[in-house]
Amino acid sequence: MCKKLLSTLFFLAVATQVCASPEIIAHRGGTGDAPENTVLAITKALQNNADAVWITVQMSKDEIPVLYRPSDLKTLTNYTGPVSSFNADQLATADAGYYYGAPDFLYRNKGISIPTLESVLTKWPKTKFFIDIKSPDASPDTLAKALGKVLRDTKSLQRTRVYSTDEKYLNALPKDVQRFISRDHTRTTLANILLAHQCGISSEESAERWYGLELKREVDVAEKFTLGEGHSPSTLIWDENAMKCFHAKSGAHIILFNINTPEDYQQAVQLGADGVLVDSPSKFNRKVNL
């Protein structure tokens, strides 16, 4: 018997069947509920029944993967400079909750630090994690080697999958590290379906394929004419035809980003998305009635 899903908050006020619902994935650990990419955020996300956690990783000066997203520490912490300027031990003393929740800054000086990837995977040995590489100045080969070692040492190869907006980081990963299809490839395929009505899933793509992209994505469309090239703005919005194309070959998994309204969530459910990336797991907390 299919389990019925009821929301505890207004985001899921309409009953939905569990068997048809996408996984709730906590974006940056659950950045809407606590300082992003921190142990506190992940703890809250799992308490709110998130099915998986999306974390952002950079590499420290001593080549240790740590959880942090912006290019400069001053964006979120009381430190200044790139992550790569500090050792992991130094980053552990930064205040990762320093600027969160203005104007009250309730998480400032609460001991919320920048954790290492290894410590997070060790703390939650059964949780599914999606790892987003955001290391702007790291060598792809060096980062890939360090990341692979952590995943093997923590026995996390089967419960993690790596994403990056920069394809060179995906290409550098060891073969035993699971990854997404590149963002550029996903976006191009979606554009061809929606704008050119062409379904072209390459036969070279593996049977097990994971795609991640926004439900709605603003793009610049370039058209070539006899006298030159023209550009016009457009919005790519996933629809049933796009889903059918991506699933034309078995093994496709689709994660839709920026799902933070009840309308977008219901659209993701109707499309049959495998997962939705949400900022606030507390607003998508689910109670299951047998």
C-alpha cells in the first residue's frame, strides 16, 4: 500500500503520495535554517527528515577538502581571504555563523566552524551526500586525488555523488567516484529539447546517469543569420517532453534545483523528478501516515 505524505507546514499542505514524491535534498546543508555547510545545518536538516544533503567543498592550503562555498571567507565568516590561504586547522577556528541571520546574528560566537569533509562523512556514516566542488583556485587533479582519498577512507563511495559547474573538476575525478553529467551538457540537451525540439541523449552516456539543473533557467539564445548573429533571452523550463527525452534511456536520475515554493514543488512532483534541492528542509518536513 502506497504511503500517504502530509506536510507539517504550509509548503506541503496538499496530500501527496510518498511513492511519487522526489527526495528532499538540503541545499548547502540547509542554508535556510542554519549557517550553510556547517554541522549545525546538516543536523537540523536531518532532524527535519531531509532524505539527502548537498554540501559545497573547497580545498584548504594543506590540501584537505572542507565545507565552504564563497570565494572569500569574509562573505560568511570573521576571516578574510580565500579558503586556500588557510590550513584546515585554522579554518576550524573561523566563525562560520558570523554573518548569518542579520540583523540579530543569533549564531555569531556560537562555536560554529568550517568542518572538513572527512569529519562530516564520519559523523553521518549512512547519510547520502551530494558534493558540489566550488574550489576556484585548486588544481583539478590535486583536488580530485584528495577527494577520492576521503571518500575511500570513510567508505563513502557508494553514498556520495560529485557535482561541479566546472567540467574540468568532474573530468579529473578517479573512476570509482560517482558524478553528475556535466552542467553544460545537461543545459544544452534541455535547450535542444525545448527550443529545437530535438531529443539527443548520447549513446556514449552511461546507463546510470545523474542530471542536476534549475527547474527554470534563464539563458541567452544565440541565433546565426546571414548577416551575423543575434542574441535573445529565454527561459528553459522543464516539461513532460523534456523528462521523457532524458528518460528515453533507462538509468536517468534528475535533480531539480531552486525548489523553494509550494508551486515549484508540486511541479517537480508532477514531472517525476527524483530529487529537489531546497534551502529550508524545515519547510518541507514530512510526516508519513501508514
